[in-house]
Amino acid sequence: MGKKIRNSIEIVVEQFQNLLEKCLQTKDDHERVVLVRRLINLVGVIQFLVSVQKATPHT
């Protein structure tokens, strides 16, 4: 299960980086607010995945 979680973290981090890039490039304030909310949600997902990875015995 550890590898699956690690792969999931990599996917979420990649999505975070893509959204951050879009957020920094957009000139539309409404779009920026939506993107920041999505970034915050992804941080929560990353925190959850890391906590699950720490709780899972390493094999």
C-alpha cells in the first residue's frame, strides 16, 4: 500500500504545481480565487496522504 500512496502523493503534487502555475499566470481575479481554493484543498489531500503513509507499516 505504501507505493500506491506514494504514487498518489506524486500525482497530487503534480496537480498542485499545475494549478499554482495557472494561478500565477491568470489575470482574472475570480479565476484566481477559485484556483487558490483548489490549491488549499490539494494541500489538505497531500497532508492526508502523508499521514496515511506514516501510519502504514513500511514493507
